[in-house]
Amino acid sequence: VGLFRLVESWGVVVDVVGGHSVGEVTAAYVAGVLSLEDAAVLVAARGRLMEALPEGGAMVAVGAGEDVVRPLLVAGVDIAAVNGPEAVVLSGDEEPVLRVARDLSDQGCRTRRLAVSHAFHSACMEPMLEEFREAIADLSFSAPVIPLVSNVTGGLADAEVVCSPGYWVEHVRSAVRFADGVRALADYGVS
């Protein structure tokens, strides 16, 4: 938010905003979807509830496309993020995530285990979702005044959808569709 305000103070007018994972909350705030107070409540509740989950799980960055990775997924392994045409992050239960990562490495794909406390954007987040929904149920949402790119869909956010607690609950569990979001920005005319 500080960087956005700094750039804004230089007279830069923003045409569209987006962010990666929790960065989309910042984007939603500057787009007018949330007040600063409600954005802070959402981020604090999200962080507190994630931190309260049992530690464990694993996340592995993979230098391969989603089309290569998806057929190898097994129970306990999710795609946490699609960051580029050949940049995917696996997340989930440690043993099966590391097994899928080994299979991908054996196929010649780069893999790198990420240093994380929890397996974000995976089924490992499910135990906190209902409590998170309750924690943000009374927040006020408004239609974006600046177009916002959704990590859930990878396209421009639908005002009705992004203005509901359910969207932000799904946002915690779903894969971050960042590569799709970058393509949506290009289609929107962002250079």
C-alpha cells in the first residue's frame, strides 16, 4: 500500500491493479473493494487462522507448465500457483508433494522446495475456511473503482463476486492464477 501511495503521489494514475495471493488484498483495497480497516481485518484473520493450523506440508516450485504437472497430481497434492508458462507451485501433504516433485525432477524439470511453515493454497487450508468466513462475514465490500485482476479466475474480477466473503474464502484455498492474470492484463492493454 505504501508503494502504491508513493507512486500515486508522483502523479501516476493506475488503470488496473492485481496482486499475488495476499497481494490481491492490497490490490482490492487500492481498487476500493475494501476500506483500509476491513482489509486489515481480512489480512489479520487470514494470517491468524493460517498460523493456528498444524505446521507441516510442503510447497515445491516446479519449472514446468500446468499441463505437464496436472496429470501427475495425486491425493494430498494441489497446484498452489500457476505463476508463468513454466512456473507452477505444488502444495499439500509433505510425502506426496515431494514424491510428485521427484517424478517431475526425473523428467528433467527443475524443482525447488520452498521454505514455508504451511502448505498454502492447498487442502491443508480447509480446516480454517469456515472460521475465516465467519471472521470476515461482517466486512463491507464495494465494487472496484479501479479494475482488479482476480487470482481465483485469472481474469478481471467480477464486482459481484469479489464483493462477497465467499470469494475471499475461495481465494485462500484456490490456486493463484497469476500467469492468467498477467495475460488478462496484456489483453486489457497493459504494457
